[in-house]
Amino acid sequence: MSSLDIGVVGTGTAGSATALFLARAGHRVTVYERVAQPSTVGAGIMLQPTGMAVLRALGLASEVVPRGDVIDALKVETPGGHAVMDLRYADLQPGLFGVGLHRGVLFDVLFRAVASEPGVTLRTGVGVESLRSHPDGSVSVFTGASREALGRHAVLVVADGARSGLRDDTALGKQVSRYPWGALWAIVPDETNRYTGRLFQVVRGTQRLIGLLPTGHGPGGGPRMVSFFFSLPVAAREAFFEGDFDAWRAGVLEDVPSAAPVLERLAGPEALLFSEYHDVSMWPWNTRGVVYVGDAAHAMSPQLGQGCNLALLDAYSLGQAFVAPESVADALHAYSRARRWHLRWYQFITRALTPFFQSDLRALATLRDVGVPLAAKVPWMRKHMVAAMAGISRGPFADWLPLP
């Protein structure tokens, strides 16, 4: 097949990585980004072995990984010190690790790569508000109320995130819901490298989860950072920002004394940002000429820390599907088939596990605090738990995902 004209909506992780893979496969790519000057903001994220493998395939791992903080283990405990989880990547494979990373670093590296990639036309400050599919399979994209036509493409990749309005412009079946729980978060300097080597979480029942993630250097360099996060029901957001901040801080310190240096840097509620999450379920992820990737296709709770990694794997798989496709339809269907079981498994276990950490079902805390440590003592179970953490699981009785 000759070179195709492909449109990509969004310059997040999924959109930028997809644009790079498609351009390097010989296609002409136009990337639309509604923000005129996209900024390198965001909370700390976990880059798993899966995500790092994709970045290596793009030749960008050396620009990203050294700016993060190596994570060897996940440690979850109660305020009293009872160990709920203590999972180590080395239990799966010696030398395996994750990376705590400032989201802005990943964005910055991918965005700059897209801006300089031959074969990619980057159009910022251009919001795609709707699309229309034509009988020949091509797709036109339009701005908002004016319905100004922006372009017509043989393929359109929708990568504009969990709140995408472009899902409504195709007839694909979908379910979209907002999680009742979100998270307060902040990133602060950690000049003494006090927080390093592990993602540390403290859980009290199912209604309180506090975490500390070493995050490496910010997009502009500077000292190492640590990300702090605190789970909070969406309905309690307003009450928190209007409430007694000192009392809240004292409660966090009581549960997590090691968080004291972080809490000292939080002068008031304005030092914290609040993030909400969505659950998006679709199948398949493509029509004849439109394909959804990343959070636009399968947003889920961040409980397993897989968001950016699943997005990167989407980009890799879609790029592979378009290396030498017999037709656009074949390539898009091949992509949906290739990603089906891996994504379905992670959506299933995310939905199953999240209530044990963020819900009003308090009885689940006892099951978690007793059952998870017992399960982790079984070598087979422990390996599968670590494989799920590393992003390579496809189910308890399936082969692990081969990495690029």
C-alpha cells in the first residue's frame, strides 16, 4: 500500500507516540492539538517495563528513563505497619524495574520528537470537535460551532483522552462513566533523596489511600522530586478545599510519619491539585477509517499504574499494523484484535481491585489485608502479581505479553 494521509487528534502520550510510529512507517501524518502552546504539566506516573520497551523502539528511552527514578518495589501497608503488599520486580526477572517519572518529562520528549519528525505536520491551537466518515472510508474533521473543515484523511486516530467527545461521532458501542473517587496530588522537591527505590502506599480501610512516588527530575531539570497523592471521593472535593487544612495534614502525618518533609511544603489546600478519572469501555476500537487509542479508547482507574504504558503499547501496535497493510480496514481490525485480550484483562483486574482500595465497602479492607499477603506467599501467585504490576500480564493462564 502507498503512503497514507493520516490524522491524529491529541498530543498526549498515545497521540504523539502513534504519530511517530506511523510517520516512520512511511505515512504522512497531521497531528491536531487544541492547546496553542502545550505545557509540560502533570502528576507523577509509573513507567513500566512495557512502556520503556516502546520508548526503546522509538529511540527515546535514553532521553526519558535517566530523568526518572528507578523503582524496584511496590510497598503497601496499614498505618500500624501491617504489610499488605511487598512486590519486587526482581521476583519476576533479575534487573527488571519500573521508573517513577514526572508526566511532563514524557510529554516533553514525545512532543519535541513529533515537532521535529519528517513526515509529521503539527497543528497546535486547532481543536477537533467533530468528525464525519465518508462512503469511501476517509474521514473529515471539523472545528467547533463554525464547523470549519480542517482536513480529510484516509485514517483518523482519536487520542484526545478520557473525556473525548469524538467517541459520539461513530456508531461503536461504548460505556463511559466517571469514577466516584479521585485523588489530590502534589509534586515537591526531594533534595536529600529521602524517597527512593519504591512506590510506597499506606491504606486505612478502603476510604483512605496515601502514596509517595519518587519522580526523578522535572521537565526543566532541578532537584529530584517526589509525588504525593491522597485518594478522595469526588463528592468531597469542595469540602476539602474549604475545610481545616491543618487538621487534614495532621491526620496524614499520623498515618504516614515519613511524609512529614512533603507535608511541610504544602502551605495550604491550594498546593494540591485534584484529578478525576473515567472508565471507558469500547469494542472494537475501530470503524472503517477511525481508530481510538489510549484513554479515549480504554481509560481506567490509575490503581495499577498502567495508563501511559497501555497508551504506548497502543501506539506500537497500531504502528505495526500500518507497516505493510493490505488495506486500511485490515490494518485497523488487526490493531483491535492485537490489543483486545491485554486491554480487557487490565480493565477487568482494575475494576475488580479498585474497590479494595477506593470505595465505601469497608468489609473489603479485611479481605485485602488478610488475603493479599497470603496470596503473595504462593510463588505462582506472586509472579503473576508482579507480572500484572509490570504490565505484561494477559491473565493467570495466558502467556505474558512479549515486549517490543
